[in-house]
Amino acid sequence: MKPYAAGMSWGEGPRWHDGALWLSDTQGSKLWTDHGGRWTATELESPSNGLWFLPDGRLAAAMMHEKRIGVWTGERFAAYADLSGLATGPLGDLVGDRHGNLYVDDVGFAPGEPPRPGRLLRIATDGSAAVAAEDVEFPNGLALVDDGRTLLVAETGAQRLTAFTIDADGTLRDRRLYADIAGLVGNDARPDGIWPTPCGVWVATTTGHAVALVRENKLITAIGTGAAFPIACCGDDGNRLFVTLADTGGRPLFEALAAKAVQATVAVADLEEVR
């Protein structure tokens, strides 16, 4: 992998759209993008987390602590859906279907609170929301596969990817194992961000120090990240995979996070070379 960008505190929700990369800096409360040919970071009053482009081209974001979905105006994330009466913890990753329906992580507990299972929330195009799945062990990365018929969620706490069948009305059923990340990559591997491709799903494994391509509980390949912790990933319109990395200076990840001693970067891999 080659360096692509630097200067973030923690890079989440990377998305490629219209020739540009966008990502949330959840620790620095900034929205980063190289739209227009140069990197810019817009200060936010409260951090965004997961990002997704709606069918009409608007950028939607899971506002991590405000418990709402916002849409980007060019200066701020305006109101789109209020989840404050539904979410039990901070909001995480965000993904949407071709019709504009969204799914978002409800992590279930805030930093400093005892861990408890989280949930997945579904937001309809009119902004109404409902619980889509419960008892999810630290929900993290989200992706749609099988032409939008299956939702995948990275359960960081359970070290696995879990699949749900999506019914025509958007409800989820038939929960099942998609990939045992600990078994495939190693006991230290904890999935965070994920990105679907025709060949499988790329998984940023954080403490596993690799991004791994998996499919139906099989490991296809993996790219090591050295001492860096891979947080999230996304592809562009071609053969590149962008990966956000966390550098803790050799300190344990959660210790460095608590001390705000993490520096984040973006690296890019040429998938033609990986194959």
C-alpha cells in the first residue's frame, strides 16, 4: 500500500464519489475530502461517522453523538432523520440501497459505559425509522451484497461478519454467519469497516493488522498493514482500495485512543497488484 493522505485523528466511513474520496474524522470532528483536487477538512460542531451518498447525489452522514442522520449542505449536515428517541448509543456506519433506504449502527453504549449489545436501525426515504435487528455485538461496518438482497454487518465484539436477508419492505430476517474473522485471519482480528466487491468483501481487521478479502467464510487474500491498525476501507470506480490506518506510536490501540495519541492516515492499494 502507498500513502494517500494524512492529518486525521481517526478516519471512518470512507466513500468514493464522483472522482473524490470523503471520510469522517470522528475524533477530530471534521469532514475530509479531496473533492476539487485538494484535501480539505471542514470543522463540524459534532462528529459525523458513517457516510453514504443517496441516489440523488446528496451526502448523508450518521451524526455520531447527536443520534441523527444529516445531509451535507456544503457547510454543515442539515436535518434528515431524528433517531434520538430510538438509538441507545452512538451511531456508527451507514449504508443505503438504490431506493434511498438507509441502515445505520446503533452501537448500544457510550464510551465509559458497560458494554451491551447494539442494534441496526432502518431509515425509510420519508425519514421514519425503526429497529431492524437487535442483539448485535458492537455493530460496525455495513455493506450490501447479492445485488442489494443481503445486508452484512461487522460485529466487532464477536469478531465476525453477520448476514441478513432483506425483504422487499426493508425488514431483515434469516440472520446467519457470513465470515468468522477470528478463525480466518487470527484471534486478534476484530472487523471494523467493510467494503463489498464482486470477488468478496474487504474487511479492515483493526488489531489484526490486515485488510482481508473474505467470501462466504473463506479467506481469499489479505494485505498486511505492519504496525498500523486498519480502521475502514472503500474502493473507487476502478481497482484501488483506500484504507484508513491508525498509528499509535507502539501503544495499545485503546490506550492510545483514551490518551488521544492516535494519528490517522489514508493508504491506497492497487488491487491488480494484489491479485
